[in-house]
Amino acid sequence: MKPQWQQYIQIINQVVKPALGCTEPIAAAYAAAVARTLLNDDPDSIAVQVSDNLYKNSMGVYVPGTGKIGLAIAAAAGALAGNADAGLEVLASVTPEQVAQAQALIDAAKVKVERTETDEFIYCCVTLTSGEQEAMVKICGGHTLIAEKRLNGELVFTADNAQAKATGSICDGVDINIESIYRFAQEVPFEEIQFILKASELNSKLSDEGMSKPYGLEVGRTMKNGIAAGIIGEDLLNKIVMLTAAASDARMGGANLPAMSNLGSGNQGIAATIPVVITAQCYKVSEEKLARALIMSHLGAIYIKSHYPPLSAFCGNTVTSAAASMAMVYLAGGSFEQSCFAIQNVISDSSGMVCDGAKASCAMKVSTSSSAAVRSFLMALNSQNVSGQGIIANHVEKTIKNIGKMVLNGMSSTDVTIINIMSE
């Protein structure tokens, strides 16, 4: 297999992972669980320091297995019940009794959470104390990337700078672009990428969960009621929006099921997966072709997002849905040129959507970008595309660079303003 393709598979395996719950509070749970292994005892108190962006994305989202919201319960549950070997599924086995113990620590004012100034977008430092013992774990640059461990002030582990910043620059030094992703997805041996079908399995289960139970804002279930009442039809667009939103409803509502995440985001993993799966069903394609489309969607999303910081004021569902739309064109038998049209169309449609934290209404944003993905792939099949207008350039690669510039240079003050509003 080509070395370039091996790099692509390595990238996917590194950042397309099962994640139980929103990855920002789960980062705190994971750090706390790792710190507990150092302390080797239940903590008397817990101190959590996080970056502004990690704080923003933890304020309004349920922590799975707890029925509660926020960083305090995430860290306390992680310290008392987390599996430090489970990564983003650290809270998979938490029990109601352990949740009660975690809440008791919080009620006794033994869990302190605060924002801290840092240049890192993803930063979490958890310190546990038990009597005279103290354990500290610092995460930096990625939701499970441990930068430092200390026991009683003594350094027991440190990561080199390159490792600590790996997630934010995952495509640096790799020969990758939209065309190479498209060719790779089409030509790589099926057995090398068959693993991506796990994304379909996990995220479809979340969708089923969101349709069967009243999680969050019930965006998916509300659409189902509209279909049953004859107000809207169960066409491809509405089915994709309904089932994608339902998966996000369940995830943001605290369902105890993992999502297959994409570059640290479960919602974006859902947006990269469910629309592609439903489109594959519509066109009755083979399992192999579905796998190739999922590779196209997930790797395309990773590549586009590598042009800007991992957490920002920009809702990443936009570009994730752009990559999904490219894959949908492929499933429908369209050309590479038309796949590029789809990317351009989605970014033109929904690139103004901001991120104001992880919460139940993220299901609405997932539904918005997924709706744009359907419209855009249908337009692309008709060779209709946005080009040379606003931030949309005449070539897809230039558009992707423009998005990076807009987020990195143009939205930093927006991010600060959003965080300040949410903290009032």
C-alpha cells in the first residue's frame, strides 16, 4: 500500500474514535480518572482548571451516566468511577451509587472548577488531593493527550511538545488535499478501510436511541410527529435531517451510548456518518461503497478542519457536512468535480453558524448543516455550484484555506465575546 495511504489510515484511526458523551467534559473525566490511578485513593477534593473553549463546551451538556450537567460532575465521576484505560469512554461503567458519591463531593464544596488563561484551545488540568497526597494530570492539545503527570509535586510523566500539539496539526507534513482523499477512498483496498463501518453501527444506534426516547429538544422526534401528521413528507432530505438530529438529541441528552467522533467531536462524527448512511440506503449501494463514502466524509472533514483551531467560535458541523455532501455525490454516481461543487455549496450556505457551546440545541445545528448537505449534493449533481462569491473561491482548495483564515483571524474576538456572554 502507498505510504501516503498509510498516513491517511493512521490519521483516521487517531481521531475517529468512539466517545461517550460530549468530549469537553469527558476530557475532565479522563484527566481525573488518570489522576486517581496516581493517587491510588479516593480524593477528598478536586480542582479543575480549563481553557475558555473547553469551559464553553461543558456548560450546558449532560454527562453520560450521571443525568447531570457540567465539568464538576464530570471530574468527580471520573475521579471516583472512571476507567483510565477507556479514553473517551471513561465513564461507560459509572453506577448510580458512584454518581451519588460524586454529587456528595460537589455538595460539600470539595470540587472547584475555574477558567484559566492559556494559549491552548483544549486544556484541562485536574488536581486530586487525599490527605497529604496530591496527584495532578494536565491535558493539552487534544481531549486525551496527556501533557504532564505529577505526584506530590514531583514530575512522573511529561510529553514532548510535538506530541502535546498533535491533534491541532494532524495533517501537517502530510501530502493531502480533497482530490487525494477522493482517489484514496475510491482505490484503497476495501479490507484496509472496512473498520470505518463501525461509525455506521455506533452512530445509527444513537439515532435509534434519539428516536425512541425523549432526549434534549427532541428535534428528530418532532420531525417524526410532523411526518405522521402529514405536515411534512418522509423524503430523503427530511429523513436525513430527522435521523441525524435524533442521534445528536441522544448524545447531548446524556444517552449512555458512544458516538463515533471526528477530530474530538461526537456531533461532527454523527454529521459525517448518518447522512452518508441514509444516502447509501437510498441508492442501495454495497457495504464496500458505503465504507468508501464514509472514509471520504470523515477524512475530508478532518482535512478541512485542520486549517483552523480545534475549538473556536465556528460551528464545525458546517465543514463536516460539506465533506459528507461530497461523499453523498459519490454514492449517487456523480463526478469528482461535482463532489467539489457540493463542498462549495455547503460552505456557502452555512459557514455563518457560530459555536456557543455544547448543549441540546446542537441537534438543531446538526440538522441545519445536514439539510444543507442534502440540498448541496442535489445541486451538485445538477452541476450547480457557488463559485467566486464571498469567501467561496473558484477552487475548493482555496475555499478551504479561506475558511481557515476566517476562523483563525476573523473569529477570535467573536469567540471571546460568546464566552463572556455565556459567563455573565
